[in-house]
Amino acid sequence: MLQKFKNFDGKNLTTFKIGGKIGKLLIASNIKELKEAIQILSNEKKWLILGAGSNILMSDKGLDGAIKLKGDFLKITHHKNLISCGGGAFGSAVVKYAENQSLSGIEPFSGLPGTVGGWIATNCGPKEMNIIDILESVTVINKKTLRIKTLRKKDFDYSYRYCSLKNQYGIINVNFKLRNKQKEEIKQKNKKYMKYRLSTQPKGSSVGCIFKNPKGKSAGKIIDSCGLKGFKMKNLQISKTHGNFIINQGKSKAEDVFEMIELIKKNVFSKTGIRLTAEVEKIGHFKHE
């Protein structure tokens, strides 16, 4: 049965710990329930299928609605060198599953937050690759027609931190094409990537990287070169560990984060001529829109 909650505290569903109330929070465990949930929210202005909440800035005014995927959408299976996982499965669980099955190719994503659906929707990844690089196929649901179809990479557009499926479709299942390798070798690679992330990425409430890396450059290093690392504003701080992270040190507001993002962009442009583009996605109702 579709689970329904009213006026749910949105900040509890984001890694930034920021966000207002979600008017209708619906938790779907199978395709039938997902279709029902989409129909319920179809007339709302601001709603989305919410993953782990790790790359979003939720408005202080919250959202009209949100859908969380559970049950069938968390399943992970494999056949030969193909791993099939529901859109709600956590990426960390998929990485570990691949290791246990001696399947290689997804190790660089060890330690990255988010769900598989969110990974595909943003085409996330470390510096050396994007998640769609290892995608075999993706099954999606049209948010307007409720039609379900399976697509290959050639069927949609994607680029660095971009996927054209994001707004029109909900991602319900993903197939990754990996390759066979010794389990111990995969395990050591996963440890290496995890160790690197733990040493370079700050602790605390954040959304991960705020800005996309300009081609051939590091947004974090650019921000650091402008003397902004460690800068504080209200209850926010640009991390001392990594310049591309903003840490929520208290009861920060989404509008404060937006203000800090704009401040960073203006400062960087005035000193370097580089226009940074936000990677974090704003969702909900903002004053400036």
C-alpha cells in the first residue's frame, strides 16, 4: 500500500539538513504504487522523485510533494556481467554488490553518496569518468503519461553532469555493464577510492560539490585561490578541507546558501574571469524566482 505523509519535514530527507515542509510525501514500493503517487501529485507545481537528497538545495518553503522509492526499487541482481538495480538503490550498495560478485568497473564511485536513480539523472562521477559511461540500459516512467520504456545511451542526450531524462522521466531501473575481475583486486580498488574521499572531502552537513568543474580545472582549487576557503557567513562555511563544499554549521536557510553561492560566483569571476556553474540543484519555491 502506498504510504502517505502530510507536511513532512523536508530537511530530514536532505544531506544538507536544509528545507521546508513537504506537503505530500509518498513512499512507493512497486510500479503500481509509483503510478498512483505520480497521479496524486500530477496537479502540484513543485514535486519530484527524491533520491538520497545528496545533491539538492531544498527551498525554505519546501515542496508541494515528493516521492521516495522503496521495496522493489531497492533490489539489486545480476546476470553474468550485467548488474540490474532499482532506481532507489543506494549507490554504495551497488558498489558493494559488484565487489561481492567479482564485477569490476564501478569502483571509482566507491564513497559517492546518492541513489542509482540520482546518479543517472545527474550523470555524476569522479573526475575520470561519468556514471553513464558504464550504463547498458535504463528503464524510465514518463511523469505525464505513466508510460514505461527501456532506453539505451543512444536514445537520450547526456554530457558532463547532465542527463536529458532528468525532468520528464523517473528512473525506476538501471543496468550496468561491468567486467569480471578478481574479487580481491576490486576490494583493494574500492578501499583506495574510499580512502581518498575520506581524506579530501569534509565531514558535516553538505550536498557534496557545489559547482561543476570548469573544463580542465578544479572548482575547489579556483575557490581556494580566491582566498575563500574557510569563509563564514551566518551559519554556513566554505570548507577548510575542500573549497567546493559548503558546510551547514547550524540552522541555515536555503536562501542563505543561495546568497553564498552567488557571492562565490561573483568573487571568482571578478578575480579570475571564470564563470562557475552550480552543480547543486535548487528545488521548491525560492524568493528570486
